[in-house]
Amino acid sequence: MSKILFTFFFGLLFINLLAQDSVVVDGYQIFHYPNGKISSEGFMKNGKPDGYWKTYNTYGQLISEGNRKNFLLDSTWKFYNELGKIHLIINYKEGKKSGIRKTFLPDKILVDSFENDIKNNWSKVLYTNGKIKSKTFYKNGLEEGWAYNYAEDGRIVIRTLYKNGFIKKREYFNAYNRNGKKHGLWKKFDENYNVICSGTYNNGIKDGYFKYYDKEGNLIKIEKYVRGILEDNPDELATYELRTDYYDDGSVKVIGSYKDGKPEGVRREFSRDGNIKDAYILHNGVVVGHGIIDKSGKKQGDWKEFYDNGRIRAEGKYVNNKRIGKWIFYFENGKIEQTGFFDNGGQYTGDWKWYFPDGSLRIVEKYFEGEREGDYLEYDSDGEIMIQGEYVNGSKEGDWVTNVNGFIEKGTYLDNVKDGLWKYYYTSDTLYFEGRFIDGNPDGTHIWYYRNGKIKKIGDYIMGLKEGYWKYFDEGGKLILKIKFKDGIEQEYDATKIEPELNLNDMEE
């Protein structure tokens, strides 16, 4: 027998059923295939199906069941695959989708919310273990507001802002590097998705400002970390007690600031004739910087900066409080972390190199007037190129390649957004995705693949909005889901399996 894709136009099935030679009367009815297996059963009213109905395939396997009220789809309808497992659940009210629709696919579960046949409220994608994979809010059928993507351990890793179905902003955070350490921006959210903490990590170590907020979004605390060490009262956040020591002739000998009785911040030492002969920056009584600070409070000349344990952290030259010329930054183990140059305005310039703690090269980049400019190379800890591309005026431009943990992305940027053809790979020769972007928005046909080369998902975008039929397949190439979109809004949904065609005219009551 030929194969057809069942749809949800149940009325057509029953119109064909009523066209049989057998006389259909009101009450509970059972219909059979020619082989004697039950094809469908349920209540008839005024010659039409009403009440609870079940349908079966030619092998006797239940494929759908649900209720009709006043001849319209009502309450929960369930659909089963050939193994007897639920494949799709849809809730109806007066013939229209209302409430939750749940679709079970091989690698995920889709949970959508409807009001009067239109997507509204939160829609979710779940991992097969039931944990949230992504969560998107819909308003009148289009994405609206913040959407969230989750890792399998439950942390939010991507936040995307939508307006009328279009992407307005996308943030990446809460990532681990190749060595499994926190790296880059991390954010913590409360149960209402308000940011309650935000800060940056460098290879698993807190480095920079950590900001804490209440549920109303008010800033309640700021902490500053330098290479994992919390600065109790950083200069820009703390207040100090200023103390002055004098020579016996009354001239100033030392001016320094204190916090809780300990030297903290800037300390300047003077000669008897009033010239600054030395200066320090202290934290909890420990020297973390050594050089010259002039009477106006500006760093001048050669400087060294230290970790709290006394090991050198950085060295170079200041002019009027700006880093100038070559600077070298160190890990606590004494190995160089990064080295490069600052121009006369204190901005990054020329070649900069970053290293791993073992001394191997990590990043090679170029700067001009403080902006990345030219080729960019980033290596993993094994010495393989991980990211390669070019910056123009601080923005990604042209061809870029990213290879993280063997997953490869190749494509072009225009002014820091994806533009043109992009391809993602499981391995160097196994394609995972291909599709085009215009000004950062997906456009045209986008295709995702399984590792075996079979198409996993295919559909079209028109300037960021889904359009036409989107199709989903299992790893064997079998169609398992088809959705029709118009201007990004779902119009039709069909998630049933392909089954043997039912010749309803040959059924027997």
C-alpha cells in the first residue's frame, strides 16, 4: 500500500467513514479493516462523530484518541507511534488548540502553549531527561522578550532578546573553557530571571568586578577581584584615613592612606627637600605596586605591580597615570600571561600575545588606537588553532573559523555580525549545519544534519522570520514533524508518523 502523512483534519476521516456502504446509526460504533482489525470506535450523534474516539492502524495499534464536544475537538488528544508510545499530545477547546501541546522527538521534547489556536506564553524545548534546554516567550504567535538557552546541568548559557519575532540582542555567558574552568562573563538569575549577580572569570579565577542586585534590579554590592583575590576596599570603592609622618624639622616624610589601621592604597615617601623619592600601592598592608606617584597622584616612570603574596604581577612604564610602551603581565607561577604595547595615549597598540600558565602560546592579536585590528589567532592547550579571523576597527570582518572541542564553525562576518554562508561541522568533514545570514539575521534555507549525513531539520527564513514548511526527520530519514509558518507565526502543525494508507471505503462496521 502507498503511504500518506496523517493530518489533524479529523473531519475528513469521518466523512469518508460515513461514505461506507454500512448504515451508520447513533450510539457507540466500531469500524473494522478488511482484515478484521478495528479501525476506529466511538460515539455517533446525528450521524456524525461526537464524544470519545479511538483510531487504529491495520495492525491493531492505537494511533490516536481524544474527545469531541458538539462535534468539535475538545480536551486532550493523544497520538502514538508504531511502538505504542505517545508521540504527540494536544489540548483543544471548541476545535482550537488551547493550552499545552507536547511533541516527543528522538532528541528532545517540544512543549508549546496556545490560546485560541495561536502560540502565547512560554514555549519550551526539553532534553530527553525532562530538563529545560530552551525557553521562549510568545505573544500573538511571535517571539517576544528574553529567551533562554540552558546547558544540561541547568545553567543559562545564552540569553536572546526578541521584538515581534526579530532578534534584537544576544548574550553569551556562563561558559567553561576547554579545561573545564569558568571563563568570561558569568551571570546568576533568580526564579523570575532577574540578574542577581554578574562578574567575569579568567581560567576559573574571579577577575574584575562582581555586581550584586536585589529582585528589583537595584545594585546592592560591588566586589573587585584581581587574579582571584578579593580587594576589600578598592580605590574606586573605598574611603580611607589619610596619615602624614614628618621629619624632625617638620617637613613631610610620608603620606599614606589607611583602612582599619592597615596601610591601604597609595603611600608616598619624600626627601627632606620635598621631592618624591618613592611610592607604593598597598593592599591589607602588603605592597601590590611600586614606582613613582607625583604630587598630583599620577603614576610616573617604571612600575612594578605584585600579587598579595609578593610575586610580580606586571611591569612597565607609566606617564601621567597611563600605561605607555611595553608591558608584561605574569601568572603567579612567574610565567608570562600576556605581553604587548600601549601607545602614548595609553591605548593598546601593535602585537599582543597571551600565554597559558605552562608558557605555551594562547592568543596572538593586533591593536590600533585601542581597537583590535588585523589577524586574530587563538590556540587551545594542545597548540591547535581554536579561533582564526580578522578584525577591522574592532569588529569581526571576513572569514572566521572556530574549532572548540572538535566542533567547527566557518563563515563570514560583516561589522561584527554574521553575514553570508555559515557552516558548522561535527568534525572537519562531517557537516552539522548550513545556512545564510544577512546583517546577523538568518535568511533563506537553513539545514541541520545528523552525524550520519541525514537531514535532521530544514526550513526557510525571510530576514529572521520562519516562513513556509519546516520539516524534522529522525536519523533514518523519516519525516516526524512538519510545521508551516507565515511571517514567523505557526499556521499548521503535523507531528504524526507516516503510516500505511487507510482505505476507509473497504472498512466494515
